[in-house]
Amino acid sequence: MPGLYEIDSGLNPRDEEDPAIGHFMAFADLNSDMYTDIVALSEDGSYLNLFYYNPVHMRFFLGNEVHTTDCSTITNVVVGRSPTHLRIFVTCKASSGSTIVRFFDRTDYGYDELKTFLTIERDSQPFIADINGDFLEDVMFTEPNSVKISVAYQGVSNGDEVMITRSFFDSVPLAKAEPDCITRGPSQVRLTSPHSASLIDIDGDCLSDLFLTVEDVTSGRKYYEIWQRRETATNLDISGAAPVQQSAKSKAQRKVEDEDEETPSNMLTGQQSFCLISREDMPQGTHNLISLVDVDRDGMVDMVYAKQTGGPIEIFTHFNRLPNQSHVQDQKNATPGLGFSVKHICAETNRPVKDLKDIFIPPNQANGLIGPDGVSRSDLVLMSVPFRGDSDIEEISSADPQKMPGRIHFGDVASDGFPDIMMTVENRNGTSTTHILMNDPCNKHICNLAAKEAKRRVFV
């Protein structure tokens, strides 16, 4: 039966007899045994507990504690890769008051802290993802002076692991100029805090595009940007980059691993070329939080956000205007199946930018498409008000000690292939409740005839 079930994992983050478990921060295979493990933050926020899954006992057991050199409070954890190890990226507040990103690489002895670290804008969060398409996580962040977005890229130069930092907007070929690309914009920008950032295929060509929320430092205006990845192999010379300062244990293990490996090139290669195709004002009342998810299961990601401007919480869905390539091929009598080629699934890459603009109807036009009765006049923007008339609900809840606004979370609760929403809301009496919003076909209370015929979906 579809639904939510409670499973005994052997851990209870609120167990009074074992308070060291703390808060769950990340889930990943931490020891390469093909089982998912858990990274938990200690109750005081100063160190991490790594719990490894034991398939024999079907329980999680404490494996390692990860302590930082000068972090007073850990605020974010991401598990990724370095050129030779599993790597944990830890964002924290240093004892000096600055915000830094530290790196921990896996060895035979657990996870060791690297001496190299990044200093980022105070109280900000980085975006950790494979920006340049070389299968290694990079770190996008706002510089401490808060006027420039940079990326720290991983690589290998002369046999040493390196990390080289470049401005995202100014460096070539990171944002290769093309006709029709947006080239003018704010001269001084930062990632919004909080920010929405994602590497995801927005235009259906099977290459990951970049979605960012940024703030003009001068005016304070906030935007979301869509950077389309172009299929252009590019290189970045990293021969002059300083080696990453590793611990003695990491160096010893790296030496053993390198004996049978060829020394990599001093060029950082990948699909680094991006074209900025959209910059739109952020909708008010969203706290810069936008999700990208395929709501109607047509193979194209849609844009969803919760909005609250003094009244009830509103859920807006902006549907992707571009057709999915498999649907186009199906209309041409192509035969899908196991032998369906990539050409039948992926749209053409490097299409003219003019054909890709306005993928989503801009949020500042959304309210004009919703009638006074709440029914949309368009099949491309739908709004639902799941808690209409409930005066007890105040806002979306967040248990974040940094007082970050609450988010909506997506998952297929009904096991029907469509993403549903889970959200926790704060009530005016100080309590909080968790709600599941189901992803249902269009109904007459929200959708017009065009939306029904297009098989759009709403959250109720």
C-alpha cells in the first residue's frame, strides 16, 4: 500500500539515553560498501557523527566522529568526491566569526581534515556541485567582500590535487559569449541568502543547466537566472595552482594509490560553457526559495514555489513551455522502448538561444493570470491555496537554528510517479504540524479547460 511508514533504523535523534546522535544532515555511502550511511550533527553543532549501516544487523552504528579545527558551529554538510577520495564538504562558523568551508577526505582511518579551506561571505551558504562537468564537486560561493560570485574548482596538476578559484561571471570559458546571450547585468552580485541553486536539465537536451538566485548588491533587487550549458569542450590551465594541503595520512594513501595511475593533465577539462538565457525578478514572499521538479511527468522540469505575503500560503507552479523530445518523436511515429536511442530522448544541443528564452512565464506575470475566483486563465501557471480558510496557520516552519525560512519538500508519497509535497507549518499557538499535499489532476476549482486538456497537475 502506498503511504508513509515508520521504520526502526536503530537510531533516534531525540533519544535521551544517547543524545550524541544529534541532527541528521546528509545521507550517502560513506565507506563505499554500496549502503547508505548517515551524517549527523552533534547537539552543540560543533562536530559530526558518521553512522554506518550494517546490513547483517540491519542497523546503523557509530563509526567515526569528525571534529574540525576551528569551527564553533557547523551549518551545512555535503558529501562528494575529490580526485582520489570521498570528500565531505563542511560549512561552518569559525571561532573568528567568519564563515568557512572545510574539506575532509576519506582514508583507511576514517575522514581526515585538509589544511586547505575557503573563506566565504559571512553567514552565507555555498553551492556545492559539479559546475564544469568533470565529475568532481566544485564550490560556488560569494566572496567575503560580498560583491562577487566565485567557483573553487578541483583538479590535479603535476600529480598534486589542486583547488583553483575563478570568478564565475568574468572568467572565460565559464560564460562564453554568444549571440543572444544576456551579457549585461548587475556589476556586483552575490548569491541570495538563503539561495536556490541547482544543476538540472531545464531545456531537455540531457545536459545539466544552472539555476541560480542572485542579489544586486547595489540595489538589493533579487533575481533568478537560468544558465544554459552549451555542448562545448573547454579547458582551463591549472598548472600554476597551489597544491591542496593534505594531512600526512591522506598523502601516504595518495602515494600508494598513485603508483599504478598515470599523472593527469594540468588542464581542467569539462563542459564549462554557459549562456545566460533568463534573468527575472524573484517573486515576493518566497524567501528566494524555488524548486525545480517535473510536476506533470512530461519529462520536463517545472518551477514551483510557495508564496506568502500576509495572507494564506499559495503554491505556484510554472510549467515548462518546451516540449519533451520523446513526446515529439512519439508524435512522429517513433517507437519508444529499450532500444530508444539518445537522439529520441534528448533534444538537440546548442539550439539558438532565441528558441529557449521564456521557458517559464515570469513570476511578475503570474498573478495577472489568476482570476478572482482562483481559476487560472492559462495552462502554464497554476495556483493552489491548500490551507484556505485555516486561520490557525501562520507560516511554513523551519527548525533551523539559523532562523532560515522553511522549505517545501518533494517526494512520491502515493507511489503514482508524480511528486507530492510535504511541508511543516507553524501555527499561531506556537505548535507545528506536518501536511502532505497530493499531486492531483486538474480540477475545475483551479484549472481552466486548456489546463485540463494539457493534463496539468495541482497540489491539494
